[in-house]
Amino acid sequence: MALVPCPICSKEIPMHAINKHLDSNCSTESETPTSSAEPPKTPKTPRTPKTPKAPLASIFTSRKSSVAIVPTPPPLRSKAETQFPRPSPRLEKRGFEDEDVKQDAPVHHQQQPPPTKRLKASDVLRGAMPLAEKMRPMSLDEVCGQDLVGKGGVLRGLIEEGRVPSMILWGSPGCGKTTIARVISNVSKARFIELSATASGIPEFKKVFQEARSELLLTGKKTILFVDEIHRLNKTQQDAFLAPVEKGEITLIGATTENPSFKVQSALLSRCRTFTLTKLSQSSIEAILRRALSSESPDHPKLSPLLDDELLSHLALFSDGDARSALNLLELSLSLCTQPNITKSRLKQSLTKTLVYDRSGDMHYDHISAFHKSIRGSCADAALFWLGRMLAGGEDPLFIARRMVVIASEDVGLADNSMLSLATATVLAVQQVGLPEARINLAHCATALALARKSTRAYKAYGKVVGLLEGDPGMAGAPVPLHLRNAPTRLMEELDYGRGYKYNPDYREGRVKQEYLPKELGGIRFLDDNDLGDRVDPDLEDEEDSEYNCAL
């Protein structure tokens, strides 16, 4: 009797009982003969040239067919399948009786939930954009508050005629410099490249110049290169633009918030036209905010009643002509209005806690200029106002104190010499005390300077001297009169140095007749007799207005 090993329990089981043994989970005993007699030997068969394979056990054969199953080689796989093989299905133990039933049973697939609709890449990017970027105008008619691109504007005429020159757009933040550059690219159908001066260098610029030249030669299409914050480029980087701009290989549009006369070198400035963009008015900002609010209505079906015209006017006033800042405040308002128990006063307080002040730009110089001129005009109220604006904006208090030292000599001068001592003491007080208490010292000095009498005699007299030396360089070499020269040695005395000099303290009231200027300047006077000028302002209504007072 032929025995085969059980693949599960490894017992020797007769071949005809192996299936029954497996179906009973290996619980049946093996039916091996108890006699020690050996099984009858089968007669040997003669050898054949090819020895046939031994028959497989019934566990490896199908019940429907007695033909042994010969495993087939696996199919060839692609390179991708070899690198990333599919996971093999989980094998489960099952009985042979269930095989036919499972093959004939219908297959029930689990119902999968419908796949969610995938958003387009453009929709995803637009959803991530801030409101200021979403509302950026796409045509000249949508640009608000700039007469240059309005009906009959100079720049608009050049754009519509297709004669876009290289230009520098100078204006405050949020007035539309980047928007106008992008609109120009849309209207002109030119190749548009946008770079930032803070993140680009000469290698990037040269690559753009080469591509622009090749594009112009192959297709005749022009390239507009927009450089934001162009005032951040150093002289070497600006020099790289000279040849491509002069040859017309690129059309340069530079945007800057700083005065291009000081920040852009003259060679590049002469190759470009400078357009000054005005700060947006409050009405223009309000129009932009209303348009943005209507465009956001589908995303916010239940707009808060707090977002009324009064709040929009408040945001427009606080943004100080900056459309980007106003739109950012509106976007923040839409989020804050969803909070429970929010009121308009709390909303305004949350939105407008910071003061718009640029410590490094034109606003820095404009404010100190207004402060200085208010003191010169003896308007203490205005001086204190501009002082408060600068301190609230984070201005350096030592910068203000040092300027008041200059004011004490330039504007008060000989009328009240004690003001110079007060101003220098204020510098020391600011250094020793620091903010916030130093604001009291600054206000004290600013008020005293504004209320003091004014004299510009010394300031103007020295200005005349400087003007004379600059206008007549020969005066710088005019010889010193001999009687005014020092004679510390015997040789100098023999050369008549100091001879004829009258020592003033030896004379009554120190008065002598003696010349102190070179002969070429004999009789000239630099110092005026009056502390101030003699002109009369025609705008004064009566004599009382000529006194040192003013009203805001």
C-alpha cells in the first residue's frame, strides 16, 4: 500500500485516504497494516530510455479530473512591475468540497462611494490667493484712480498705440505699479517676464536678455521685463540693463517706491521714461472695496451687516491710499465677522491697531520735514502732531532729538541762544531715559523751539560765504593780510607777520579801525542786520495774523 506524508501533520497516510484525512482536520488515524509482513513486491519492469515522473498525490490534483496539474512558468513582467510588484492576495485554507461551490457562486462586489470631483489646478491656486491678488485688474478700464492710464492718459495712449517705452513706475505701495505692468503685457501681447530685484542677480538677467534676443530674431515677438523693487539693485546690476534697453532687445518696466533720482543711476534713468503714480484717493479705495465685496458674495452668502459703507470708508481712510492694504483689511474683516458677539467698535479696534509709517522710505523724510517746518513756522500744535506721528510709527527718538539741535541754531539762532543748550540736553535725556518717558523731553524741546523767537542771521550769513567760495574758487586762495597772521618765530616777525595789528581789548569798548577780510573782499558784508526777512505774505488778512501763532 503506497503511503504519502500529510502536508499538515506529516503523518504517513495511505494515498487513497489522504483526502479524508485532510477533511477531518487530521483527526483520523492512519490505516497502516498491523502485520509486520512486508507488502507484496511488484515485479520489476524493464527500464525505458526515459523514466516517467512519479504520479502526484491526489491533494495536488483536481477532483473533476485525474490529470495532474503541471505548474506553468510565471508570465514575463515589465520593468515597472519588477520594481514595484503588486501585493500578493492573502491565501486562506479551504476544503476541496467548497472549491466547486465557490467557482459557481456569483461574485458580490462591495459598492464603493462615488469619487469626489477633483478641482482644477487653476481653481486650487485661485482659492489660495489673497483677496488683493484675486481683485487685480486685468484691463486698463478696471484700473482705478490713476489718470495716466485713464481716458486720455499719456501712458494709456502709448499702450494702445503699441509704442510701450522702457519706463520706471514710481509710486507709494499699493497704488497699482505691478498691476499696470501686467495689464501692459496683456494688451501688447508681448512675452512677459517678472523678476524681483531682491531675489535675482546678473546671471538671471543675462539669461533673460539672451532669451529675449533669440525670441525677437526668430519670431519678432518683443519681451517685457518687469523688475519689482528696482531700487534694490546695486550699480553693477543696473549697468547690466544699459545695452539691452538701449538696443531695444527688451522693454524694461521697473517699479519703485523710492525716489528714482536717488536710487536709479542716471545712465539707466536716461534710457527710460519716469511715470509718477499718485496715491489713491479715499473714493477710489472705497470703489475697490465695494467691487471686492460684491465678488466675494458667492463665497460668503451671509455677509455680516457690519460690513456697511461706514466701515468701508473707515478702512479706506486708514489704508492711506494703499489698495493692497485696504483689501487685506477687508479680507480680515470677513473672517472676524464670523466670530460670535463681534461689534463694529471691536472690529475697528482689531483692524486698525498699527499706524502706517515707513521708517526707511519717503515717509520718513516727509514727516521730519513737516516737523521741522512746523517749528520754523512757530506752530507748536503742528510740531507736536508730527512728533506724535513719528513716535507712534516707530521712529528713532535720537534722530528727532538730533534734528532739534540743528533747528536750535538754524531757525532760532541768535534770537535765543539758550535753545541750543536745551536741544543738546534733550539728546542726552533721550539717551539716558529712553522711551516711553523720553517722549516728554522731546515734546518739551519741540514746544520751546516752536514758541521761541526766530533768527536766521547766522545761518544765512554762512550760506553766503559758502556761495561765494563755490562761485569764485579764487577766493579760497586769497592771502591772509599780514597784520592778521601769527608770528611765533623771529623769522616771521622779520617778514612783518602780525605787524600793525591792533589788540582790541586795549581800546575803549574794543573799537578800532582795522580790516579783517582779504583786500579782494574789502567792504563786503555777510551778516544781515535783521533776524528775519522783510517780505509780506499777501495771504495775511490782518496784522494780527502776522504774529507767531497758527491753528491746525
